[in-house]
Amino acid sequence: MFLMIATWRNWARTERSRPALHLAPRSVKHVVQAVQRARETGHAVKAIGSSHSFNAIGATDGVRIDLSRLRGLVDVDLERGRVTLWAGTHLWELPSILTPLGLALENMGDIDRQTISGATSTGTHGTGLAFGGLATRIVAATLVTGAGEVLTVSEHENSDQLPAMALGLGALGVLVTVTIQCVPRYLLHAVEAAAPLDQVLDEFVERNRAADHFEFYWFAHTTSTRTKTNTRLPIESVARPLSTFARFVDEELINNALLGAVVGVESLVTSATPRINRAIESVSSRRDYSDESHRVFVTRRRVRFREMEYALPLAAVPEALREIRALIDRQRYRVSFPIEVRAAAADTLWLSTAYARETGYIAVHRYWRDAPDGYFRDVEALLRAHDGRPHWGKMHTCDAEGLRDTYPMFDEFVRVRDQLDPDRVFANPYLDRVLGQ
Ligand SMILES: Cc1cc2nc3c(=O)[nH]c(=O)nc-3n(C[C@H](O)[C@H](O)[C@H](O)COP(=O)(O)OP(=O)(O)OC[C@H]3O[C@@H](n4cnc5c(N)ncnc54)[C@H](O)[C@@H]3O)c2cc1C
């Protein structure tokens, strides 16, 4: 096991902590030893993935367990299309594992830098009303509990704990393997186009029902959106991928280099934001292409930002977004990053933001260097009034009391936590706030 002490920071540079010890175990046995030793010395334990959460869910002053040496394929069940992965496997590593097996993830978010265990533990999702978040595809998992014991949960073993363990916020133990239900490889046909905001809001639910995957971005201070509609195609279909040059221009020059330069200027000269947003929106071109699924879902995000995202009952999204627009106008907030709107199927994971309801997601962003103002606070109050549930890996101020009201199975989750981690070995201040102590 590799030992070192270093300050930890998350991707968005919103959080930092100084663990007492940083361990990178090479085996399940090492994870067990690490948890047992931490217990003996009275240290907390926190597993970490790629540190892409925007809040302090990954912070600890105890023992940090880095899963980067537990990566790759453990086992495959080709008949059922299932793969068992080491918990530290990154999403970007999956195509090289799954493609030769003829498999793919059923759905993905917009980046692939996360680990499979970090992404599922915080409820990472993509878009598409027929599809749940990544954690809904977990059919089995192995974790090391707070007692330092190895526990397997699957349809056949301890199945009553699966709805908690698949999306466990890192509160139940250190995941060492997860088994994912995959689908046969497929292509996505993507159409990206501009559309008026009011029209997209009027048609929001229908557009989501009509498409496999629908999402849109709205640049505040403009009247237009950028919509993205993806249709699933059999893998045998003829792909028409973006040329390397087109991808470079759109993703590197416009989404990263131009956006980075622009938001940097805007953070200094906020009065320029509305004009700059209108200019960016007008240069966004229509794109129509098809490619292997992961290449369409995933984009590169190199401009650093802070993010808050709330899950709402699907039908509440248009009204909530109109309220955000009115709020921005009323408070004269200058908002340089686009607001992102997505959707997901209802699911059965106890702490899933889409638990028992068809869900729409509204995500707001701020350039990481922008001085904090009341924008997130005001948007959060507005989204909570729509029975919003915060993304577990993004910025929010909710506590256990408020969250218990919106999660019908909250106390069931706490009961499983009491069984698997009665001494709160995996606690940190974030978990104390959102789950209680
Ligand atoms: C640029 C960017 C884009 C993003 N896009 C999306 C998106 O499209 N959709 C979306 O829903 N989210 C998105 N997110 C949020 C992100 O997916 C989540 O915050 C996710 O948790 C990050 O994964 P990670 O591997 O970095 O986890 P980390 O942030 O490292 O860890 C999150 C928590 O997971 C737990 N954890 C990690 N590994 C283990 C383990 N082995 N055992 C037990 N618990 C563990 C720990 O409690 C940890 O604190 C995005 C974030 C960024 C920065």
C-alpha cells in the first residue's frame, strides 16, 4: 500500500482537506486492513474517486482511500450483458473494456472523468425519460463495511440493501467492486439546434417523451436555447461522426478556449455578460451527426466552474425555469454559464434524486473565479419550493431535516447505515449535515 500525506482539492477548487493518511490499496484485503486500522486509531475513512464532486462529500481529515489501484474488469457475464468492475475504474476506461465485449453503458452524463463508484455513489445521471441514472444499472456490489467486513449485495444476497448500496453517498462502506447491467453497443444520432426558450419550455414534456435523450442549454440574457436530441440506433447503422476538425472547433475552441476567455473577461466586467451571451449563442451552429454512444454523450470540460443542480418533478421544470429567468432579471444577476436542463426516468433507489418520480433537472453554474453572490442561494430557494432534491455531488445547503421530507425512504437508508456503519467510520461533516450523525 502506498502511503503519503497531501492536501486534497476537488476539481472545482471549492473544497480542500488535509487527510491524516492517504492510502492506495491494491487488493480487497488491503482495504479491509485500512478500515480496521483506521477504526483502531479512531480515524474516519473516506474513499475517493476522481474528486469531481462540487461539494465536500469527499473531504476528510482522516484516512483517504484512493481506489486508483483497483481498476478494470473483474468478471463478465456475456449472456446477461453484465460486467463486474473494480470500484476505481474510470468511465473513460469503459469503452476499451466494453466495446470488445459488444457492450455499452445504457446512458451517460456529459463527462467521463469520474470513477464508476464515485459517479454511482452521488447519483450521476444523463438525460432521457426512459433511462435512470448510472446507479440504477448496478445489480450487485461488494463493499467493506464499517466493521471492516466484506459484504456482497446482489439479487440473491442481502438484496434488501441493494436500493441503499447502489447509491450510498459513500456512507455505507468502501465499494470494491460493482456489477453493472450493460446494453448491446449502439450508435446515437445527435441533432443540436437553436430553438426559442419559450417554445422549448411550452413543449418541454412532449419533447422529452418524443426523444430518447433530450436536453437543452439556455444562456441567460438571451431568448434562445441550444437543444440536443439524441436518437438511439443499432450499432450496424452507418455512422456519420463529426470530423476531428469540427469536434476541435466546437468543443475545444468554442466550448473551452472561447468560453474560458469569455467568462474570464465577464468575471472582471460583469456588465458585458448579456452582450457576450447573445454573441456566443448566435455563433453556435446546427450539428447533425451519429457516432458510437459514448462519443456522443461525452464532451470535454476544461473551463472550471461551480455547479448546483436540482431534481424536480418533470412537469414543474418549465415554470421553475421561467421563475429563474424572472429572478435573474429582477436581481440583475450576470450569469455567464448556460443553464442546463435534462430529464430522467423514475427509479427505485432510496436516495436517488429521481426516486419514485419522473424527473427534470435544472443545473446552474458559475465560473470558478466569480465572486460568490446570491445567485445560487436564490435559485436554490426557488427550486426547493418545487419539492426540488439537490444533486448529492453538487453545491447545495440542504440538511437531513429537509431531505427527509422529500425522500420517502430516507429513514430506511439511515437504518441500513446504522447496520453497516454503526460507529460512523465513513462520516464527514457533509454526511453529518445531509444524513444526520
Ligand atoms: C465537469 C463536471 C461534469 C459533470 N457532469 C455530470 C453529469 O453530466 N451528470 C451528473 O449527474 N453529474 C455530473 N457531475 C458530477 C459528478 O458526476 C459527481 O460529483 C461524481 O461523484 C464524481 O465522480 P468522482 O469519481 O469524481 O467521485 P468523487 O467526487 O471522487 O467522490 C464522490 C463520493 O463518492 C463516494 N465514493 C467514491 N468512491 C467510492 C468507493 N469506492 N466506495 C464508496 N464510496 C465512494 C465517496 O463518498 C466520495 O466522496 C459532473 C462533475 C464535473 C466536475
